[in-house]
Amino acid sequence: MFAGHAILLAYFVTLVTEIVVVSLFRINPRHVALIAVVLVNSFTHPLIVGYGIYIFDIPIAAAEVLIFLIESVWYQVVFRHTIQNAILLSFAANCTSFLVGFLVSEFLL
């Protein structure tokens, strides 16, 4: 698989997975939650995954930590949560997305 296809597949898997996880947190209004997930992933994914991992060869663990931190702050600001709730939301979304992405890459590619 070409790197460009892998990046797009990872982006799609991330969006779908994180939308499901964030919806489980019952954030209202739901359309705001959906837009927030799409916006933050549209920023972090190309920047950190596209450039960071594939071009600058940063370790995946470092990339995941950076994404987690950016999303935590984003969710705190957008959803007006406490930092603890924002961290929990970001942690749950990113762990689930990483696990699903790993399973897709291992079993479908």
C-alpha cells in the first residue's frame, strides 16, 4: 500500500472511531461534538501523522502523545470540560483509535 493510501485509511479509521467514542460521552449538542472531532483530527492527523511520522520519522509513541495533548486542550476549550474530563475523553478516543487502527492494519492489509 502506498503511504498516501495508508495515511488516508488511518485518517478515516481515526475519524470513525473517535466520533463513536466521543458520542459515548453524550456531549450535547451532538453536532458540535461531531464538528469538534472532525476539526481537531483534520489538524492533527496531516500535521503529525502525515509529516511527523512519514516525513520526519518521529516515533509513533511520541506522535500519539502529542496528539493526545493537543486533543485534550481542544476538548477542554470546545466542550468547556474540566481538564480531567478532557484528558479522559482524549485518552479514550486515542487509545480506541490506535487499537482499531492497529487491528485494521494487521488483519485487513
